Amino acid sequence: MRRVARSTAICAAGLVAAAALASCTEPSTSSDPVELPDGEPAAAEDTDITVAIPFPDVTMYSMYVVAADLGYYEEEGLEVEVITADNVTAAVASGSADIGVESTGTVIEAIRGGVDVELVSGHYCRQNFDFAVQSGIESAEDLAGTSVTLAGSPGDPAEFQRRQVLAEEGWDLEGVDVEVVYPGPGSESWTEFFVNDRITLQPFYADDRAALEAHGADIIVEALRNWANDVQVVGTDWLAENPNTMVRFLRATLRGLDYIVAPAPGEQPENADAVLDIYEANDFDVTGLRESDNLWRLDAHLACPNLYFDSEAWDVTTETQDLEALEFDSSQLVYLERAQELLGLDNSPPETLPYP
């Protein structure tokens, strides 16, 4: 079964109003323990699943494409459609999507605000922090009087993390007179600003590197941190009504992820060519990825094959994104833990990897 992808612009006004209404309530940080029967899950309650992602990306959300193409969702009795949404958390809370992928900090703040979503698993358990500057920029002080990009939109908690990593790597922007601009959620728009000389510094990802290097950019930081990136969320009511669907969805997604990741650090993914064939069949341009000999060209170094998440990952996010502390409800992880158990996995945290 191939994925059918479509793009949708979630009605912003109604969802913002709904989120504002929800934020008037006190967040719940704990709930009654969820008990799942032992053994194989029962049949899926909801078989047509909509997954919302913030923007199309050839590698970042590829586990869903791969799991669908290889028939893993079909084996679980599921049909999965991937859409894009302007506000993933709001789309999930409103029922416009069943499952969503959103940045960890954004989800924490939504839960704090009383939005009815549950964090059910990790998505990427590591983050790469790569930064490029225009040729001739040799220090943070050289950026004074210019525009830089640290995130796609104002309020993105990742901006604080990126400032922290830059400072740790010798590029502290504190006290430097720069204008921070926000070109949009996808890094391709940041790169477009960069190659047209509208910004002097940007974060970037693997598929941006070729354009940056062709422009003559200098790569100043390449760093990897064991910090949770995106997570998977669902609506509270939907989850209560679809526990078997949730376990089955996560099991199929875990299998898709296992097909992508490399056998070990420093080794090429065994199925790299087959994965790129799947991407291409789903209308992604993979020319650059096919030509690359980078061991991490599928971004699999950012993923934990067990979709790891726990209270420590939650706490690290609040610390590194300078968020107010909030207790984590570990009962949300029972679906992930059951899916892991069915595949012989546990919820071990990420190992420390050398930078690719």
C-alpha cells in the first residue's frame, strides 16, 4: 500500500480559538494508569489513520512512507494518509488529524495550556545542530548589523536550543547586534534566503548542504545532541477510544524505522537504495541523496529504532529550551512500551554517537 499524500491548511482561526479556550484550564500532569491486555492487540478500532506533519521532508517523516509502502500498516489492518498542517497540535486536538508529529517543546507548552493531546512516543531522539555562514564571516562579531535565521517562525522553542549550541561552540550571539528573521518552517526556505544573500547565518540539514556549498557558504558548527526532537501526539479522546489502533500503528511505524536505520554507527544502511526507491515512488526528489556517499544521508542517526521517549527526555527539553518545569505523565507511554515489547525492544535512551 502506497501512501497518498495531500496538503491541507488547517483552519487557523477556529483552532486558535479552541486552543485559547483550552488554555484556560489547568493542565493535567497525571492520569489513571492505562491497562492493556497481555499478548497480541485486538483488532484496530479506527482503521483509517490521518497523520499530520508540519511540512513535507524527504527524510524526516519517511518512516511513515516506508512503513506504508512495505505493507506494514496494511498488515495491522490500517490505512494511513499523511497530510501537512499549519498547526499540527491544533489539528490533532480538533480531530482534523488522528496522530501528529510536532516539536517536543511545542507539545509540552500545548499540554501545559490544557490542549487535549497526549504524547505517545518519540519521533527523533537526537538533534543535529549544523550552522552555515556567508563566506568571510569568521566570528559572531562579524555578524553584527546583519540578519540571521535561527528558526522558521517566532516562538519556536528550538531557537533557544540553537542559541545555546552556538554559544557552546564559540559563536555566542549574546550582545551581538543581529536581526533574527523567520523565513518559514522548512529549511529549504532558510536556504533560499541564504543563497540570495538575505541572511548571513542559518541552521541547515543534510539536504541543504549541496546548495549551501555551491553558494560558497562556510560550515561553522556541526554538532549532535541526545535531545528529543519531534514527538508523536494524539488527541486524548481519540486515544481512549482506539488503544489497539495506537499499539498497531506504533508497531508498524517501528518496523518501518528499523528498515531505514543503519546496522551500527559508521555503517551504511543496508536498505538505502530500496528506501530511496520508495521515496522516489512517492514523488520525492532523491537525486542528491543517491549521489551522496554520506553514511547518514537518510538522517537515521537522529532516530532511535525504539522511538524512545521518557521523563528524562521531557525534562531535558524543558531545560534546554528554557521552559517552565512540568511533570511528565508516564502513563502515556504504555502504548509505545507494548509495541516495543511485541517487537522485542525496550525503551532504552539513545547512545552517544560520533558526529556523522
